Amino acid sequence: MVTAKNVYKEVEKITRKLIQIGLSPDYNFPARKRIGNNLEQIAYAGMQDFAIVLKNVEYTQVYTELDRNRNYNIKMVDGALIQIMYTYENSNLASHRLAFFPSPSLHEFQNEPEIYETDEIYADIIDKNILPVPIRFDYDPQNHQELEHPKCHLTLGQFKNCRIPVCSPIMPNVFISFILRNFYNTAMRKFTDKLNLKIVYFHKQ
């Protein structure tokens, strides 16, 4: 069984590795806390209300608010924000929210393009045809409805009813591996040995 302690340690290791290889210039280390008699939350130090994500506002405003309030676990080199949150109830996984918010614009690239153009790890993020699309994996069995609301699902963009079924809850390393492989592939291949992401899975739901 994957415990809250297992998840916390995995998030902590991920954070340290991304800092060490230079993919995360800003971050909040994970935090574990009781939020009720039987509830335990794994999130990040200084986590704030993220209701802005659910509001009907432009994505640029959503991103700006999250960034300004440092409401994330990890900020990537291109400004993308990563949130990793799990809730356990009576030692069992009750829910999770794993989110990736790409930066709407590369301010640093616009100011100092030579830094990006001379370092191969940025190869995947400087193309002009890239469209930033937020991604979220949710595990929410309490609101499960057959077909309408899968227990575990992927949401692309800010579409209210976009819930693509996923077979099981997702471990932190699996989530980060997905993000790196698909959006930072050059860096992923360059730092594979240093990242050394051990993959463990939750049981299928």
C-alpha cells in the first residue's frame, strides 16, 4: 500500500532533483499536515486557496495569480508551474490534484534570448508555435458518476466538462515523468541518470 509518507518522500526527492539539475529556479518544498481528525494533506509550504483556477477568467490571469502568490510546488525554467497535492483519509488515499500550468509567455526568453538558444535543454520550449495548455490529473472518487465523472481523470485546458478517464491514481514520479517526457524531452534525455525516477503505481480503480 502506498502511504502518505511514501508520497511525501517522493515529492521531496523530485523537488531536490529538479533543483539540482537546474530545471527549477523556484520552488516550495512539500508539507505534510493534519486537516481534520482523520484527514492528512500533502501539498506544499505556503499553499493558498486556488479558487482562481476554477473561475471564468482568462488563463493569463489564472497563471499570474498562481505565480504572484507562489502557489506551486515547482516553478520550471520556462516559468511553468507544477502543483502536487494529495489527501489521505484514515491512511487511505482520498483524492489528489496534480497540475501543470505552462507559462503564457517566455519573458526571460524575450529579454535574453541568447541564454535559451545556446542551451539545448530549452529546445522544447522556445518554438513560436507552442500553445500553452494547462493539464490536470484529478483523483476524486467521492464525486464519481459513471461516464460523467470518472474517479481518476485528465483535464486539458480549462474546459469544465473535460474529464478523460485514467485507470488509477497517479504517483508523483509518474506525473513528473509524464511532464518531463512530453514537454521537456531534451532535458529529460540529458538528465535521465541524475533524475533516476523510480516508478511505483497505485492500484487500478
